[in-house]
Amino acid sequence: MKYFRTMISIVELHAKSDLIDFVRFPFNLYKGNKYWVPPIISDEIDFFDPTINPVFEHAEARFFLAKKGSLTVGRIVAIRNFTEIEQQKLPKMRFGWFDFIDDYAVSSLLLEKVAQLAKEHNLEFIEGPVGFSNMDKVGVLTEGFDRLSTMISWYNFDYYPRHYEAFGMKVEKRYSESEFLLKNADPKFFEKSSTIIGRRYQLQTKHYHKTSDVLAVADQMFDLFNETYASLSSFVPISNRQKAYFKTKYLSFINPEFIKFVFDKEQKMIAFAITMPSFATALRKANGKLFPWGILHLLLAKRRAKTAILYLIGVHPDYQNKGVTALLFAALKKEYDQYGIVNCHRTPELEDNLAIQRLWKDFYPTVTQRRVTYKKDISITAP
């Protein structure tokens, strides 16, 4: 059903308590959908709290709901990342957490609000859906609507891309997600390669079985992340406060055995891999709540999940294209076998990032989802 624009109002949210409606809207929109993975409501609200999330040191977010009477029919976040705008001189207004019913009036009014804010701040274009930085979710799903999402990617209905295009937006970046069976990773190949490469460059893979040991070297990992990904489009480095935030909020919960590091002879970290068991099914059972049973589902998933999510891999520029990832994969394969992992899922990767594509070719991956971000020059009048 299509609504008239005059029947829809756009409401800006200011108080933290108002964000409950914002965070809960997708629970109503995707109710009964077996592919959408709900967030933990309290975590999502805290993520948007400037007193908790240090990303707000260099970013501003404004939250909007689309209403038809008292009924919420859409939502969006307009984001200014000051590091991107002021230091990188990129006049962009980001937007994300963009959800809406299948009504062009709703989606266009929300996007018009973002464009209006961009003009007010002398920015030249809007782009989304994206988060605050490269650590956040990215892209609207264009293929793979019948596949279970992950906790670190957005899901959406198949009508979403049509709404972006109806607003006059063009594809800016393309991403793909893929999966491969763990048995495709031949242990003989990686064990032999990792041994040769380790000796050639005097490298050592370190295995940690305690979260405290992982946290002790996490700052080095984030520094390496900043160095590794600095050349990517719209990269925003992680600040010191964000390092502490990510350590507490995320790394402390991931199985330490699923995180691997490689060091050189001087004990400088030159590569890392952050992976995790899939929490998608557990989060669906939790349905937004940690207690009383949500936390139990998540804890069980840490031990029983059959899919591993390959979240983030970084290799120092001096060691790229030297086969260093063989050390990471050889170490991960042993841990995955111990946990009974069968399938590996790659999170969204830029399709034009040929270096990362080459990493996976010997695993015979199958693309399961594709997604894009859209861009619009705001000097163009929206339809």
C-alpha cells in the first residue's frame, strides 16, 4: 500500500529514551522473516549513545523516524564524520540504519532530510547505507535475500534498491559476501606453505587461549588495522578511545582461539585475523534481549556453531603478497577442526579489492550475497 506524502511526518529524535522506537522498528518490519538477524536492543541503544561510544568524538549523528500518525513506517541516521570531512576533505554526508516500508513517499522523505542536512553543512553528496566508520555495517543487499544474514551485516527486503534508484541515487561501491567449506582448505598446503614462509621471513604465529592475552596485544592489532586499510576509499582510522571500546565490547566476547596474530623476529605484529563463530541463529532466538535466555543462546553458539565468520584480516603492507596469510589459515584450520566448524563465511568485501579476492581463490568460494552503497550529488533535485 502506498501512502500520500502529506500523511507522513519526519520526526527527529533527541533523547536516548526516544531511540527505543528507532531500534525496535526493524523488529516490526521484519517480523516473521527468517533471514533477518536482530541486534541486542540494549547494545544498539548504547552504540548510539555519545557518552558511551567514542566514535562521537569525531562524528555527529542525527536520528529520524517517519511516522504515519502514531505508526512508525521508516527510520534513518544522518552522519557527519569530521575526520573524513575536515582532514580528508571529503564533503560527504553518510547515512545508515535506513529501513522503511515499501512506500516511495516514506523513503524519499527520509532521504530528503539527509540531503537537506548535507546542504546546510555545505556538503556535496550523500552516500549510504554506511556506518560511522569502516568497522561498521555497510551496504544495501541486492542479492541473497533468501540467505541468513550475519550479526555484522544489514539485511533488507528486495524492494530497497528500487527506492534508492527512484530517488536518483547511483551505485558507488559494490561488495560481495561468500562462503566456502572448511574442507576446501587443504591442511597439507597450508602447513607446508606456512612452514616455508615462516622460516623465510622469520615469522611466528602466536596462539592465545585466554581473552586477557588477546587484549594485551589488541592495541598493536588496531594500529596495524589503521596501517593496512589506510589506502581504502573513505577509510577512517580508529582512535585510542575506540580501541578501548572495541576491546571491551567485542574482543572480550569472541573465542580467543578464533583470533590469530603473526609477529616478525622483533616481535612486531605484521598480520592478524579476527574470526568468530556465527551468532546469527542465537541472536534470532534471543530476539533482541540478553536476559533471561539470550545470553545462554550466545554462550552456546560460542561452542556449537558450525559456521565461522571471517570478520577482519590485515597484513602489513611490507608483507602483502608474500603468502603470510598461510600462517593465519593454518592456525585457524586447527582451531576450527577442534570446534567442529564446517563452513566459513566472508563478510562484505569490496569487489574491486583484487588483493583480498586472490586470498580466497584456492578455497573455491561461492558468492552468497551482494550489496552496494549508493551516492547522490545533492545539487541534483530529488524527484
